[in-house]
Amino acid sequence: MEDNLLTSRGNSAIVGLLNKSRGLRLTSLSTGDSYPRVNNVTMLSPKQKENLIKKYGTHAKDTGSPQVQIALLTKEVEELTKHLKDHRKDFSSRRGLIKKVAERRRLMKYLEREDEKAYLELVADLGLKTQQIKAVK
């Protein structure tokens, strides 16, 4: 009976039901805005990611350098922060925000340790705060 129900509704119902079981929601397919929303939070579109990779990457396909990862995480943190201002009780998104901030902090520590000049340029460009606490020997 469920198979008949799915086919009578068309493909959009199938996509909606499949993604509902995974906890994802797709936006309207008629608007062309088809990148997923998780817990009503819009993830970065492929175009936004591509622009950040072009700006901070060392080459066109660079997705692994710390600069690109930090830039992507910063953009995602900004999106989640906006979302949480409107949805104060969305604790699963809050948990995701905390994880992203922690990952960004680890990457920033690594970049500062390995290439301090690149770290300072990235922090200035993204407008991030830095911790100036250094151990005195």
C-alpha cells in the first residue's frame, strides 16, 4: 500500500519521505534551492563553498588546507549563530555549533604553530579574535 502511495504522489514525495527518515529536509524543488537543510538550518551552498575555496585555497581543488577549512567553518558558524538567535531552544544545532567552533579552534592552533604569517593574515581577513596568551618561559 505504501508503494502505491509513493508513486501516486510523484518523485518529490519519495525524496521527502527518504530524507525525512534521515532527518534531512529539502527545500522546495520548484525554486531550484535544493541543497539540504538540517534541523531547519541552511547548509552552505556549493557556490558559497566554491567562492571560499577560490579565495583562501592554494589551488582550484584545495579543500584540505587549514585556511580553507577555517574559512568554511567560520561561514558555517555564522549561519548557525543567526539560526540560533531565532531558535533559542534548538539544542541539536547548538551542539553542532559547539563542535564546529572547537574544530575551528584546533585548526587555528595548528596553523598558528605551523605558519604564523598565514595565521595572522587569515585571522585579519576573517575578522576573528585571537588569544594573545603566550606562556612565558
